[in-house]
Amino acid sequence: MARPTQLPTRIYRGVVWLAFGIIAANLVYLQVVKQQHFKDQATDNVEVSQRVRAPRGNILDRDGIVLADNVFRSSIVLKRSCLKDGVPDSTLSRLMDWYGLDPEETVDRLAHQLDSDRPKLVLVADASMAQIALLEENLRVLPGAALDARPWRRYRHGALFAHVIGYTGEVTADEVAESRRQNADFPTFLSGFTRGREGVETIREDVLRGQDGSIILAVDANGIEVGREPRVTRTARQGQDVRLTLSAPLQEALSDAMAGRPGCAVALALPSGDVLAAVSLPTYDTNLFTRGISSEDWQSLLGDGDHPLLNRIVQATYPPGSPYKIVTSLSALENGAAVRSSRFDPCLGGYQFGNRVFHCWNRNGHGNLNHGEALVHSCDVFYYQVVQLLTLEQIRKTALALGLGARTGVPFHGEAAGIVPDGAWYDDRFGPRRWTRGVLLNNAIGQGELLVTPIQMAVLTGRIALGDANFSPHFILDDQRIRATPAPLPFREANLDWVRKTMHQVVDIGTGVKARLEAVDVAGKTGTSQNPHGEDHAWFVCFAPAKDPQVAFVVILEQGGSGGAEAAPVAARWLIDYFESVGTRMGES
Amino acid sequence: MRTRNDGASSDTILLYVLYVLFCLFSLMILWSVTEGIQGSYQQVDPVVSKSIFWRQAVWILLGWVALLMASRVPLHWLEVSAPLAYLVMIGALVLVLLTAPEVAGSRRWFALGPLRLQPSEPAKVVLILVLAKTFSRHVAHGRRLLPQTAGWLLTMIPLALVLKEPDLGTSLVFAAILLGVVFWHGLSWVILLSALSPLVSAVISFYSDRVLEGQPWPWGLYLMLVLAILFVARRGLIESFLLVLANIVGGIGTNIFWAGLKGYQQARILSFFQPEKFQHDAGYQAIQSKIAIGSGGLFGTHYLQGTQKGLAFLPERHTDFIFSVVGEELGLLGTIGLLGLFLILIMRGLSIASAARKPFNSLLAIGIVSYFTFHVVVNVSITTGLLPVTGLPLPFMSYGGSNFLVSSFLLGLLINVGSRSFEK
């Protein structure tokens, strides 16, 4: 057997020393040489950088009433590893059981989220207090589950401002990739973030968004916060508020005045061009979009034949109809085709031009009318005759000066330019020489190929009222960039003044009497534009007071019938509310 | 010649002192492990709760009883009863395979009321006794082949049973005990080399094939090294041929063996060679353990302050990976200090083994020393990333009753042998 001096003892001792030597050397290597490396890794283990979402700026009306703000809502989120190959782990299974979620549907939904690169899966988007409490009490047995509180957009008035404010929606994969390219360390957008998708939310995205921050949290191995004070590495700043030119009470009044009929109406303050109210109907609840609209809701919005998503104020074009007679009259006066007292052949309900009869809207005929009376009673036959003394180009020039045929420059996407055709346009449309001066007759009464947007008609009305060639609309109050200084219209003041007075008569004794108010003189023009697809569109454009205009107003009711009967009362209803709001005592009209 | 054991000679007093130190050290670390992190408002992991500390305190009290009993028991009683104990042990190991509930893919425990009994732990004691008895009977005759063959057979049966549970760590402990006893009994280095070199060949072949993805040059280099050693040592042609053949078989056989391993075993071994690849799976424990130890530095994060321990990044921190907690909180000072205590224990055990004049006593002592050496070296190597992860507690330190009682009992036997060094 071995003895202390014998070989086996010494070998055994040597082997033990060698093993302990290697271990000790390795310990020195780990704990001294590589100490810093492992300290950093230990810190990495414990410290988790977390993004602090900056709330979006609020959207206010012109008087500071909040239209869009944020509410903090808690989502219940899971680590991506909670769903592996379509199989829920114990955390997910437990939560589905406790919350009574349908396992099949839930797994399906989460698997869909796994396809994106979002860091967490959203199990419950807007958790109730009971759901939150259940989670927080049981965090220990729910590794991978967490609460994610973040600001959600809330539209206080739902559908009322939909087409102006728009909505926010989730960013696309492309936008996330692009923002990563721009700033890899701290991209503006990560998967699941939202940004403005329509309206002012998009137009003012940069201002509203604010600056996200980040904090460093201490967590344990399950990623659960351990209650140390978080360290702020980047301060979050809320986005700035954006103030609209619109007024919430006036918007509500306009919506009430429209009584839900499809069409739109817009009211501009004079001389500023501030849009006081703008309603496009039908509309939709923008709150649907903030949490990610369901595909059924989206499909039903898209498939709705009344096109609720369409912002009719700037995106829809209509034949202008009789309000265009303002353009024809003004053009005739300016170009010497007619004076204020001009008379033509009396109106017998129709007018023979070549081998075609052009009808007056009043089939019984207006009889013998002078220029002013023709505008007041909207006699088509008068305009068929006066327009023959004008060229297409002359009317067109007048129309363009009043803001038709070109975008008004409001920042909404998809603004239509409308059409004020010239000879080249007709050549293009019908072929050279394949059209006659007959198109002029249609042009004269705002029919034919003419197309305008409601906002253009509002600009036209405002320009007539003010004589300001640069008058244009604004939706955002702090928008100083595009406020042009006033410049006179290229028309004689006397002619403009005559048009204004005649428009007052339209409301006083003519087709627009239903817009007459007791306390305020209203100057306007009705229109019943023929609609090849159905009932006539009912137009009414006006400004008030006639002598000292403060507001321009335009309304169109799609397939609404007669402008005088249907559209003018809408204007009256809104104008009463408007003038009451600015302190004018309104009597019964 | 002393026949009575008074248990108080200078040789053995040191072992008592070491035992007290280990018990206190273990309790101190377990207290910290069950504390959670300082400044946190919540208990981090209810699995590692204070009750673990108090339970281990009870085990330590029982351990003292085991130690005192073992240090006083007449050793020839054990020698006589070893064969019977061996049969009971085999029976228990078979029974556990047949009846024990499957926990995490393996059958290791009997449930006896509130207690969980792991027969593979006392099996270590029985194996040491039976090997000591087998080898000691033939010392006088100078014959080696018979006891060695018997020893191998006696070890392989329980080893195979434990491997079937499966419990790789414990089966390796059996092998280590056998190797220690065989070596102590007397073995030429050529035989040792012959026995070990195919194993080394297997590891290198595996490394070439799996980790370097089929580059055979390290294995080729190793074979040439073996040839060179044989040439320098002037071994005979046939002997050399057989050895080289064994090496080649070992190298090729490893791939066949590999295919027979379970998935998690394969992952553990692969993760040892490439922990980064298995960061979140099998390599997680190894990486987290190294982070904890490395971040401790020279003096540690101070007692109770370890974040990796406190925040539960360290798996099995109260059992197999308790050394990592020592490393994190007490630094190099703590790890070297603890290793030093174990080194003193092993060296003292070695001198007891070589001083013992009765072959049974000496072989018993070396078996015990081999047990402690293997447990300590392999456990610490695992926690420091030198060896692949396999379940093996650190004696006296890790939480767990079975191993603590067995370690205490074995230390008691070592003290017993030490106090009878003149017994023949």
C-alpha cells in the first residue's frame, strides 16, 4: 500500500494540486483579468432600457376646447417566447384561462403579431382594472407577462371632426425600417407605434408627436421590475398642442343644421379665412382607428356607398350650378357684354340655340328680366343669351381669379382642383372642332363640364365679399406660413359691389329667401345643380352681414333637391347660431 | 497500537474544525441566497425561500449525528457488513428505477412521507466500502488482476443502474471512486494511460467532429502524440498496436455513443464547447454562473449584495451552483478561501490514507478522498465553465439532505480511519 514517500501518494497529491491549480488560475482569470467584462454583463442582466412614450400633443379648437387628447390605457403584453410554434406556454395558457379568452382565436391573433418584429405581443389591448389586478397579483407565476401603460389617442367628439382632425394609426413595416435607417439607436418609430394617418394628425405629425424618452430599470431574471428608482437617460417631452381655426360649438351647430343629410358645409371667417366649421357627411368615429381598426369595421367604412371616409369639403367635386352665375355676371360686366340694366329676349321657359332647346329651371318662364333680376331669380335664359357675347376664355379668367379651377392649397391630402375648361380642354375631350359654342351656354349656368369643390366655392364667396384676390382658407390657427396679404381682385369695385347687392336681394326677395334673417342681412346665391347620377344637388353660398361681411358659408346637399328650398335653410340655421355666438341678438326670421 | 478511537488526535481535530467551518460557511451563503436582493421591495423568488435555510440547519444537526456515529463505529463491522449493504444498495437502485415517479425526465427519488430519499447518495458510501474490502483482501497475495476485475464489475453494476435513471453526475462519481481505489491499489502508468487515452481520444475526436465541424486535424495530431510517447517509452510492438487501436476505436466510437445520448445531454455537451450558441438554453446556466463569479472580482459585491444571485439570474444557486454565489458576493477571496478549506481536507485525507497501515482502512480513506476530490473539482469546474454542466452538488455547501448526510458520514469515517492509523 501507499506510504507518504511512495510514488502513488506523490502522484495523487500532484494530481490534486494540478486540478486545484487549474481551477485557481481560472478563478483569477475570471475574477481579476475579466472582472470588468463580467461586471458589464451582470449589469446588462439587471438593467433594461425602457422607452418612455411621449404623449401626443392635444388638438384644440380655436378657443382652447380640447378636441383630441390622450388617455393612459394599460395593455397586457407578453414576451414573444410565450407563443412558440403556435403552442402557448404556461403564462399564456393561464392568462387565457383567467381572462376567459377563446384559446383558438387568441393564439391565432398572437401568431399574426409574431410575424411583425414587434418586441412584445399584445394579449389584451385595453385591460380592465380587474384584469390588471389579476396580472399584478400573480406576476410571479406569469413569467414573460407585463403591463404596458401607454397613451392612447382619444377624440372627444368622435365623428364630429373626423374629416378635419383625421386619426392616428399604426406605423407600417416600411416606416419602421425607414426610421431605423435614419436613427438606428433611437428610431422614431418602432413596431406597434402610431402616427397621424389622416387630417391634421398627419399634417402636424412632427409637432404633435413629441420626443420619446428612455429610462433604465432594474429587473430580475424574469424581467420583473425590482422597485429601484429608475434612471432617466432621455427625457420624454409631450408633443405640442395644435390649435384649429374651427370652433367646437359652431361645428356642432353646423352638424345639427345639416341634420345628417349627405353633403358638406363649410364656414369661413372673413377676412381671415379661418375655417370656423367644416362638416362632411356621412362621417365616422375616428376613435375606431386609435386601437387599430378591426377589419370588419374598415371594410364596412370602405364599402359604404355614401363614402364616409371621403372628405367632401376638399376631395369631392360637383357641378357648381347657379352660384356660377355670379362668375358669368361678373365676367359680362367686366368684359362689356352686359351692364347692370341689360335686358335680352324674355324668358319663356326655354331658349333655342341652333337645333337644340336649352331649358330654364322655371319651365313657366321668368318673362322680361334685367341683369339684376335675372341673378336674383336665377333665370337661365338670361344667361344663355348674355354668355354668347363672351368668350370661353373671358369667363374662365373670371372663374380662376375667384379661385376656381385650382387647388386652394389647404394641407389636406387629395384636394381636388376641379375643372374650369378652356378650348384646349374641350379639344382634348371631344376632339378639335367637335364641340360648339353650345358648351358656353352650359358654362353660363354652372353646368356642363364645370366641376368645383365646396372649399373652392367658399373661397369664391369670400373673395366676392372682401374683394381680396388672395383670400384663402386655413384650418390651423397658428399657421402663419401661408397667410398672404390681401390684394384687390382684378375687377372694378363698382361691379363687385353690384354683385354683392344683388346677392343680398337673392336672399331678400329671390330664390334664397329661406336664408333670410331678421337681424342680419345675408347675401347669397342658391343653386340646384343637375346630377347625371340622380337627384339634383342643392347648393347655397352666402356671406353675412351683407354690408360688413364676417363670415362666408357654403353648403351642398348631395341629391338634396332645390337649393333654395333645402340648402338655404341650413345656412339660416347655422348663421343664427353663429351670430348669437358673436353676440348679435337674433329675432325670428 | 491504539485500538480505541478517542476522536481527538491532532490529525482528526483539524477535520472537526473544517467540518464546523463548512457548516457555518454553508449556512451563511444559504442565508444570503434566501435573502433576495437588498433594496428590493419584494421577495424575488419564492422557490428559494427562507425555509430552505432552516431545513438545511436541521440537516446539519443530523449531519453531526452521522459524523459522530461514523467516527466511532468499529471499522471491521463495516468491512463485514459491506457485501450485504452492497446487495441492499443494488436492490434499492433497481427499485427506484421501477417505482420512483418521473421528475423532469429522470427517476431518482423515493418519497418517504415528507422526505425524499435518493438511494444513489448512500450508494457512494457502500461502493467505497465494498471496493475497499475487495481490494484489501488481495493485497497480501500481490495479485492484482482478480481484485481489479472484481472491482470493475462491482462498480459497473450500480454505475449502469444510476446512468439509467439517468444521473450522469453520480455515475461519474462511482467511476472516480473506482479509479482512485484502483490507482491506490497499485497500477502502472502505462496501464493507466492505456485506460485513459481512448477516453481522451474520444473527447478530441468529438471536438473535431462536432465543434470544428468535421476538421480531423486535432485528432490526427493527438494520435501522433500517442505514437511519439509510445516510441519514446520504447513500448513493445503489440502493446503499442493495441493502444493505438483502442485510441482509434475510442475516437470513432464517440460518434456512435453520441447518437445514443438524449437530446438534453447532447445540448449540454455542445453548449459546453460553444456556450454562446446555447445562450438561452443549455448554455444559460454556465454563462450566468461565469457572469456571477466574474463580476465578483477580488472582494466580491459583499455579503447579501449579489445582484445575479438576488435577481435569480443564477439557476440552482442554492444547490449545484452555490459556488457561484460565493464567487459573486465574496470574490476571489471567498472562492480561493473555500477551495483552500477543501484542499486542506483532501490533503489531510491523503495523509490519513497513506498513514493507515491496515489495507482496508487505507483503501477506505482513499475512496473517501477520491469522493471529495471529484465532487469539489468537478462541481467548481462546472460553475467556472471548465466542464460541461451536469448535476453534482458541492459537498457540505449545497442545499440538500442526502448529500450532506453522506458527506458527513464519509468525513466521519475518514476521522475514524485517521484515529486508528496504527491499527493493523
